[in-house]
Amino acid sequence: MTNIAGQTRDETQSIHCPKCAAMMEKVAFGGITVDRCLNCKGLWFDAREQERLRDMPGSEQIDTGQIGATAASARPTTSLHCPVCHTPMILMTDHRQPHLKYESCTVCYGAFFDAGEFRDYKEHTLVESLRHMFRGRQK
Ligand SMILES: [Zn+2]
Ligand SMILES: [Zn+2]
């Protein structure tokens, strides 16, 4: 489980927040290490880590920031640059959660979530999967 496609960076290296340029700290959960900004509490996920963490019970605890602390309107108008490979990132939307926007790197597949967004991303998915289970049982 060490060779994930697109994940080429040295995990021990500290990165800077793509949004506010503050240092990010390492936060480990369930064998996955993500980076959390010391200033704005935004979260950086390497390739697909957000999807793997989303499915782990209790993983919302890595997201300690308050949602709305950084409103979408407060986003800089220029694109954020990937803290790993410095490529300009694109704004992504989860098709199940059109209100939720996050930045993603098209080269290394890393993703940046503002404080509170990962909890939002995860909660919605849990509700959806329970709904699917319920529907499945009715058949
Ligand atoms: Zn930050
Ligand atoms: Zn990148």
C-alpha cells in the first residue's frame, strides 16, 4: 500500500498551505498522513487520500476547523498552486454535493479542502450510503 499512483512526494517533507502559505503539520489517521494548515486549518490530501479517509469511521476528527471560517467569497481570485508540484489547481465539485468546492491538482491529484469541508464531504456521504443500504433492504 505504499505505491499509490500519482503520489511521488516525500511524505516526511513539510509543505506550505496553498491558500495562506503558512506551515502545515502532519496529521495521521488510520495509517494515512495528511497535512493540516497551522493557520487556516485547511487540509491537504495526497492522491485519493480524501476518498480513503472518507470511508473510515472517526476520520472527521482530523478536520478541526470551523466551516464558514473561510467563506467561498473570501477565496482569492487567482488559482491556488499545488503545494507539492506547484501546478495551478482547478476547482472541483463533488457531483453529489454541488455546494462543496475544493481545489485539486491535475498533475499529482492532491486536493485541498478548506476547514470544515472535509467533515461536510464525509457526513453527506454517510447519509447517502445509509440511504442506499435502506433501499437495498427494501428490495
Ligand atoms: Zn492555510
Ligand atoms: Zn500537484
